[in-house]
Amino acid sequence: MAHDSVAVYRDEAASGNNGFSAIVTAAVPQGLDDEYVAWQKKISDTEAGFAGFLGHRVQRPVAGARHEWVVVVSFDTEAHLSAWLDSSERAALLAEGERFNRQLEVTKTSFGFDFWSQRPDAAGTAARPSVGKQNLLVLMALYPIVFLWGYFVSTPLLDGPREIPFWLSLFVGNLVSTQLLGWWVMPWVFKRFDWWLKPRQGARTQLLGFTILAVVYAASMALYAWLLSLVAA
């Protein structure tokens, strides 16, 4: 376990029920890695006794990219997740592992594109929006990120006199764009378009959403064409 980048104690969420998750980040003091992993295992065993528990993942820091440990805890409903986060059992475990909790942060979120926009229905199960709509929203956000990165960062800084290999430049660009999408951009976009993503919307609502997308697509392409014309001039 000490050398694994990701420890998966339980991962029932992979079976198809994405559920709701909390992302926990913490700066673990140097030399306490093994103790921290053992403590996380104890937390996972306790979580398993709570209703709706799906999975517990622990990811180590990434050298040169991220200094914090990342823990993802998943439950089937938001209510079950909140019950664990607010429980006395968790509070006791946090007190026990106080030395690990430097700069501890907890954020409720979810996995994948559908996880960003998923909401429970009246029965407590996840009402899934249209995959096609989600993909269109991802395209709306991804296209400007890619061309703005290429225009303002990649071309002048990575492809100039100190040019780095194309494969490395491409990797860096994709790394930046996926992180921006996953952590900040898409959760914000899906929240703003929640009215359109909800299943069984009327024709007028559907048309309005598609119209907004078309306008944003056209504006993004026009902006990119204009920026390219400045370079060519």
C-alpha cells in the first residue's frame, strides 16, 4: 500500500450507481504517509457501516503537480453523504487523526460529466439528464479553453524559441484543460444549465437551451477567427 498512487478500499460506485461524493484534501506532514493510509482504512471501515456507502478512494500527492492527498468518499444519495459527514463517528475519527488534518478541505461533488449534473428525484434515485446535452455543454466549455490556451500560452511560450516537443506540449494542454473542466468549469456550467438538463422539459425550454448553445458556439468560433486574423495581419 505504501507505494500505490491510489488506494481503493471499496468501489461499488463503479457498478453504475454514481451517487454523491465528497472530495477531501489534506496536507499530510512528511513521514506520516503510512500512518495516514492506515487511518484512511479505519475511516473506510467505519463508513461501511453507514447506509448508502459506495466507495472510498485515496490518492497520493503527485510530484511537481499536487502536494495534497485527495480522498473521495461516495454514497448513493446526498442525504446519506451528509449523514456521514455530520456524524459523531466521523468527528471522533477526525479528532483521532488531528495530526493529518493540516489544511483539511471538504467539497461535495461528483464523478464524470453526468455526475456533475446528477440530481436525486423524489424517490431518492438519480434522475439522469440527456447524455447528448451534457456532451454539447462540454463542447461549449472545452472549445474556448483549448483555443485560448493555444493562442495565449502554448504558441508563444511552448512553441517559440525554446520549443518543447509537440507531444509534450499537447499533453500539457490536455492536462490543463481537463483539470479546469473537471474541477471548476463543468460543475459551474451544469449548475447554470440545470433548468435545461432536467429530464422531460417542454419544447420551448429545449429550444431555448439549444439556441443559447448555438449562439455561444458561433461567438467562440468568431472570437478564435478574429484572434487568428490578428496573427496573420
